[in-house]
Amino acid sequence: MLDVCLLGTGGMMPLPYRWLTALMLRYNGSNILIDCGEGTQITLKKQGWSFKSIDVICFTHYHGDHISGLPGMLLTMGNSDRTEPITMIGPKGLERVVTGLRVIAPELPFEIKFIELTETTQTFDMCGLQIEAYKVKHNVLCYGYSIVVSRLGLFDVNKAKSQDIPVKLWSHLQKGEVTVDGDITYTPDMVMGPARKGIKLAYCTDTRPTQLITDSVREADLFICEGMDGEDEDQPPAIENKHMTMKEAAQLAKEARVTELWLTHYSPAVTYPSEYLKNLVKVFPKTIMGTDRMTTTLKFED
Amino acid sequence: MLDVCLLGTGGMMPLPYRWLTALMLRYNGSNILIDCGEGTQITLKKQGWSFKSIDVICFTHYHGDHISGLPGMLLTMGNSDRTEPITMIGPKGLERVVTGLRVIAPELPFEIKFIELTETTQTFDMCGLQIEAYKVKHNVLCYGYSIVVSRLGLFDVNKAKSQDIPVKLWSHLQKGEVTVDGDITYTPDMVMGPARKGIKLAYCTDTRPTQLITDSVREADLFICEGMDGEDEDQPPAIENKHMTMKEAAQLAKEARVTELWLTHYSPAVTYPSEYLKNLVKVFPKTIMGTDRMTTTLKFED
């Protein structure tokens, strides 16, 4: 089960009625934050989820609205007596940017580990999940992220029997342990059926639509995507500034055959995002207008 | 007339129900901000005052809760097409700290002028006001600020007549202009009575009480002071961390004979500051528990 909270839904600047876009995930005791604009620690506190125990922070890019809340967040985490190291993932320049911001948070009681993205796509196994980063197309280097929870296949008793695998080893193999008995090495795939559908969450802001995004978010259970502007005619500023319109996000969701789309990262000029929903559901019926602290739990299929 | 808005009243970290302590002043078309923690731009927007036209930002010190909102504020000011230069005043290190934070706001359409405080007390004439900085006693270099609006004396017709000052020069001298007529230089003091009481606003956070603070805030019309903790017994953490308790602030207000005291910069542990008011008014009757966006206009006496 993956808990998902869209902490904010604004782009560019925080507003009295809309926090900046950031995403918090909880899985099996681990916590992952994607982006941290000004005020993210406040909306997180409002949500009541713990900031002390954030294990990983992923950054899409270093425009202020995606990272300006970091020094305050680190100070608050430090004040909560956190001592475990934290890992940060982001485009090239991560350590330089965070070091700059830490001019006001020079002393922290925990270590920061930096992973700078260098490839077009990169995958990391962390916290029992796969974190997949993929390059998007903004006016600065920027990445989207997919979070995948894999699911093993079912134990196949016939498969185990047909290969004469000793019964005493079954439970070890079922847990994914490679096991040696006598001279023979047994591997989990010898007793397991094919991997089952897992959980996939995709997050993408600050980009024009690209084929790589479609491929990377394909068949996500939940796709959280920017809809910077609701108007599609006359090249809105969103497009000029290398963002996506809501309609483009809906088209992307359709092409990638995701289950559900949540829109976010609204322009400050968009006061009532839901005004645009009527046209969007014609493109992709399961479009939801994200709101601050919209929350869900993604579960394995039965 | 000096408009005063206490934008926030929190210390250490922003909370869902309390913005960080910052002060905004408007005088005669000019705008001065003191401190800029995370979220200051949001509470300012809520107040409806302009951030585009801030002329001066004064910093007490560089702990995160007093400056973490600066990069976001600068970006938002930049997005509003501001081009006029802005002046920043703060303790030594100002340019280094702001440069560090600007790693996420490297390009701004306006210039920043830095004034780094080097003396125990320093006064600046700006925006038609005097900005007086005075060193306080925190665990890092920190300053308080007093803002003074001077008021000329009244035109003294008998004084002018007794010195045979030509009537045609009276209006110039009354406006404060030094005027030459024939071989004689006339100065405004030749026609004006003694300066009248002006307006004084004093602001002080993050310090232990000191004699210099008492002297610097003396007879202020409004004294805005931290009251980090409401408890005075058993050395509360406020004192250990070089802050003031509410009672100490009230004592300071009494000694300095200010007209009114607003408390601010409450510890996150203080959920209901007003619970402490009963004991404080015994020390200084005109104690007011500051709340976010508490606003007043200070006027000249009639």
C-alpha cells in the first residue's frame, strides 16, 4: 500500500489559498518527498504526516517554487532531533544548489547524501520501492519521477513439485531467498508464478509533453501532472514558458493509458481550476482537479 | 502617518496557524520590510499590501526563521516586473548570505544594494524616515531596529519678525530650505520653533534584555518585541537560547516608557499566547498579544 498526499497544487508562487506543488509518499514506514517549495513544511504539518522521518527528497528541478522551502524544512527536521541521514535526488547541480541554500542552515544533526541524475532515465531501489527518474522538457534541466512497488508472483505448488524441490525449502524460496541444499542451489523463480501487477505512481511537472513522458508514466495507477493553464487557444503563457496545459496533460494521460489523472501546478492566474474540468473529461474521463492535501492510498489488486 | 502591519507572530518555524515574525511599514509611498521568513510573501499577499514596491528590507539576523522567505519573495517581486533597486540592511555577512540564497534566484530584473552594519548603533536616512539599528544580544550577531518619523517645529512668526527676515523667504524657510538673499544666508531654524514629537516604532526580536535596547526603544509609540516564552520560572528554553520571555519584554517596555507593547515571535510550544496576558498587564498595562497581520497607523500628535 502506497499512501499519497499531494501537499500543494500551485505553480510559480505560493498563494494564501494554494500551497506550492509537492508530493509526499509513505510506504512501509518509509517517507519520500518530491519537491519542496516555500511553505511545504506548513502544508505537511497541516496534513499531520511526519517530516522528521523523510528518507528521500527528489527534486524535479531548481526553480524556486520547487525547492525554496528546503532550508526551512531541513531546519525543522533538525529541530525534531532527527539524526538519520537523508538522501536527495535531483538533476546535476543538486549539491551546489543545496549548499547555497544551506547558508542559513549550516549545522544539521544529520548527513545529506546527494544523488545527481546524469542519464536520460535512471532507476534507484530505495525504501523497498523503485524510484524511476526521466528527463522532461522544461526551460532548465528537469526530471519527472515514477514510483513503483513491485509485486512477486504467487507460489506455484505444481511448479515446485514438478522440479522435486524439497518442501522444507519452499517457505525460504517463497520469501525470495536463494537457498542451497546439498550441492544444489535453488532460486525463488523455481517456485513462483509470474510477477503480479504492482503499484505505479507517476509525477511530472514543468515540461512540454514528450514521448519519453508517455513511455515513463505508461499504465500508472495514478498520474499526477501539471496543468499550468486551462486555456488551449492562442498559445497561453504556459506553453511559452515550457509548461503543459491541462488539456495536454489529459491527452498524455489518455495516450499513456493511466488509470487516473490528478492535475496540479496551476498558474496563479487560474483561480478556479475546476472550471476547466468539463472539457478535460472529454479527453480523459478519469481526470481529477487536484486540491491541496488531496490524499489516497494505492493498493495491490486482489 | 506610519502604517504598521505585523505580518506574522511565530518564532523558529512557520505553523499552519501562525506565520513567522516579520514587520511591514508604509510611509508616504515607501515600503519597508523587517525580516522575511518562510511564508512572509503569503501573509503579505493575504494582507493585500504590495510587495512589488518594497524599498528596503532590514534583517535582524540570519537564522532561517528571519530570512528563509527571501528568495521566494525576490522571485515574486521579479515576476511583478519590478525594476527599481532594493536596499537591504543587515548584520555583517548580509551579501554572502543573500548571494547563497540567490542560487535559486540568480536573475532578477532589479539591483540589490547591500548595507552591512558594522557599528553598535547606526542610523540611516531613507524614504523620509530614520532607520536606527542597534546591536542586541542573541547567540549570533543580531540587531533591533527603530523607525523614526521626525516632525519639524511650527513656524514662529515672532522669531522671524524679530530677526527681520524678509517675508518673501518665509515659505522657503518653512519648507526646510536654506535660502540666500543678497549677502545673507538664512536657515530654517531661524523661523521655526523647536522640533515637535514625531513617531517612533521599535522592533526587537531574538535577544536577551539589555540596557542598549531600553535606551534604543525609549518612549517609542509602539514597541514590537519578542515574547518567546510565557513561563518565567525554571529558566525556560527561551532564555537558554538567548531569547526573551514575555515578562521580560513587558519589563523592558515599562523601563523604556513606551506607549504600547505588541508581543510576537512566540515559541511553537506556545499555542495560546493570550493565556499569559493577565500576568503581563500587571507589569506593563498596555501590553497587547500580537496576532498575525495586526495592523495600526501611527499618527503625529495634534
